[in-house]
Amino acid sequence: MVNKSFLTRSEGLVSSLMVGAVVACVLLTPAARAAGQITDDTVNSALTSAKTPEEHQALAEYFTSKAKAASAMADKHADMAKAHPFTGKAHNEAWGRHCSNLITAYQKEAQAYRALAQQQQELAKGSAKK
């Protein structure tokens, strides 16, 4: 004979799992997946397929994070340049130029990423109006 309380608990568990599966399906829509999950490997496909405000906002957040990372690298090299007065010997001057060049390159990269983020924010606002 089957224990009725076991069946009741089993039915409750199955119902809970089914509800969880439905919620997971809803949450895994392209827009939901896009938010916070864009990586260097997926950015091209995200750019190609972005249509909703949420997808454009996710791209804006991705580009903002890339801008912050580039700014951090510029700051890191600026700190190194301050900590080590690269003057005097030829190899020290080469290191100074190295840091200076990287600071400039990272600052330009950060600026470019901020511009891309701004563009995606504008696209998000524009696609929300449609």
C-alpha cells in the first residue's frame, strides 16, 4: 500500500518543480539573457541582434564596464610612472615612454568605450519609444 502523505509531498514537489521550470523559461528570454551576460566572446552577436531597450541597455553596461577597465589600466600605469622616476639611463627612459604611451592608449580606449555606451543608451531610449 502506498503512503498517502508521500504522494501528497511528491505531488507538491512536482508542482514546485514545474513552476520553477516555467519561471526559468521566462527568465531565459533573449532580453533577460542579454542583461549582464555580454562578454568579449558574445558582444558581436549581441550587437547584431539587439532590438529591445533591455538589449541595448545591456550593451551600454558592457561598454561602460570596458571603459572602466581601460581607465583603471591608465591609472595603474600613471601610478607606476609616478612611483618610478624613469629618467636618466636609456632603459629607464624607455620604460617612461612605455608607461606614457600606455596611459594615452588606455585613456583613448576608455573614451571610445564611453562613446559606444552612450550610443547604446540612446538606442535603448529610441527603441523604447517604438
